[in-house]
Amino acid sequence: MSIGWLVVGAALPDFIDKPLGMAGVTDLFHSLGHSALLLPVLIVVGLVGRQGLALAVGWGSHLLLDGLHVVINGRPSDALFLGWPLVVPPTPPAIPPGEFVWVYLGSPSFYLEVLLWVAVGVLAAWSLRRGASNTPN
């Protein structure tokens, strides 16, 4: 699976929705790109080939983890963004961006995210070390 296409897929929902929200086209920063209603499109993209599969896996994992993030932080109704535009979640907390950083650092999902990144780092280091030990001298 192509790591590059996986990263593009994981970033795509925000590349779509953040500009729409900042421009005032939508009221939410989780709208079109974060809608699970695009699942049929993801399935078709995933069937195109390895690059399409990587893109679909990245996109799908972004949606899953964004939904998990709000549930873990005690706001399960905010996960309704996955049903946009058929379902609109409640108004998100009115926290200024600078203050949001401090709120996020104290949230349960921050610690889960740190744990996941540490696990990815350990796995990557183990994989690199294993690959280096298998190469002939």
C-alpha cells in the first residue's frame, strides 16, 4: 500500500472541509469531507487499485478517528457530523483556537493519541531495525 496515498487520504477530509468552513460556505469544519455518506465513493475509489485503496483507507481512518475523538472526550452527539448533511451535530464548543490547545492537552483523547504515536514509533523503529539486521553484509 502506498504510504503517500495513505497520507493524502488521511488529510483529504480536512483539506476539503477546513477551507469551506473558513470561507463561510458551511457552518461546520466537519461537513462534506467528513461525511460517511461518501462511503460508496470510498468503496469505488478503493476498488481502483493499490493507490485507490490507500487513499480510501486513509480517508476512512480519518473519519473513524475523528468520530472516536469526540466520543472519547464525552461528546458522542458531536459524532453526528458523520451523517452530514442529513444530520447536523449540535453546535461545537465555542473555544478560541489558542485556548483549544490547552483544552485538548487535558482531554482523554490527547493521551490516547500520544499512546498511538508512541506505538507507531516503536513499531517503525522495530521494523527498521529488523530490516537492517536482515540485509547481507
